Amino acid sequence: MPFTLCTWNINSVRLRETLVSRLLQEEGPDVLCLQECKSPVEKIPLEAFRALGYGHMIARGQKGYNGVAILSRLPIEEVCAHDHAGLGHARHICGRLENGVTIHNFYVPAGGDEPDREKNEKFGQKLDYLTHMRDDFHANRPERAILVGDLNIAPREDDVWSHKQLSKVVSHTPIEIEHLAQVQDSGDWVDVTRQDIPEGQLYSWWSYRARDWEAADRGRRLDHVWATSDIASAAHGSRVLKSARGWEKPSDHAPVFASFDL
């Protein structure tokens, strides 16, 4: 069953309902994983998405913060939703398609501004969240699984506009990269995006603070698509829809796509 999947930190699904609808109409992914929905589940505008053919949704939500959802044209059943590190945040939802493939949708904490857990509680929460992800995948080894989301870490030197200037900035520090590598190893995950696009600068996020984000192009690859090694070879067609960052009242993240022939 071939299908295309997209992950997108939408930064408020209700505020940007028209952008989600535009993506569904113009790009037509079979599965759309959203993060930072900033909405209780019951207030996600599902009827508008159903009208476009996306009749299935699993989600966890919070008023004004966090929130994850999976919209699908294909039947999907909820498997679990973890509260890693006991933060009480809606940051994970997991579902299973009819072909048995499991999809994990994560929104990892951003970690604040100071990369020091003694000075910045949010940074400690981020590291703890990643540690709990690692431990869970060690305990429950995933198979035929896909992991997507805003992981809030750009691991490679070419995943940021300047490795030297950002190596001490939250999202690209060595300790974050090491924690993410441990998560990847714990589930035998393959970075599908970099499997398809192995070389070159690649970003999925550009700050709102940039006066001209496109001309400056000071981005980071914070949004990821991974697959377990047993199905990673079935992945192809990875791409970042950079143009969406330039839509009216955009998210600061761009959608990331991958297709799977399973």
C-alpha cells in the first residue's frame, strides 16, 4: 500500500486552518501529522478537513499549548499517547494503519534559550523527555514503524545555517544531538529525509525574527521523518515544502514529506 506522509508544526491549527486545508488540497498527503496544534481536541476543525477527504483523526490537545494530531485519508486506530518525563503535556500520539504500520507523532520540548539544565528548567525537561523516549523504545522495540515530528533538534552540521555559530545555541548543542542519537539508536530508526537527501544544507524552520527569512535563509532542520530499519528501504521522495513558509500568516516551520511503498 503506497502512501505519502507529511509532518508539519502548524503553530495553531485553528489560526491556520486555511493553510492546513491548502496543503491538503494542493499536496494531498495520505497522512498529515501536525504538532503545536494549540487546541483542545474537540475544537480542532475536523469537519473542514473531513470535507477534503480526511475522515480519520487521532489527537491529544491542550488549550493554547502543545498538541499533536494525525489526520488521515486512510483508516487509522490509536495505539498509545505517552506523557514522557511526566510533564503533563500533549506531545505524542501514535496510530496504526490497516497495513500494520505504526506512526508516532512527536512534539519534543523546545528547551528554552539557555543550554544549561541548572539555569534553565525547560532545557532539563527537553533532555529528560528525550531520555524517556529512548528508554521506551529500548523497552518496546518498534517494528514497521515511522516516527515524525518537530523534534526541535538539528543534528547535522548541514542541518543549520552555521554550525560554528549555533553549536552553543539550543537545538544544535552537542548534548542535545547526543540525546537524539540515543533515541535513534534505541529504536533502530533511520533518518529517512537524509537517506533520500544525503548531502547539502537542508532546513525546515526559519525564525519569525528574520526580516527577510528567505533571503537570509538562516534555517534549521528541526522536523524529521524516521522509519525503522525493516521498512526504511521502502521510503522515497523526501522533500521540504519551503514555499509554505512564505504563505500568508505562515507557521515558522515548513511541511516535510516522505512516501512509502509498503
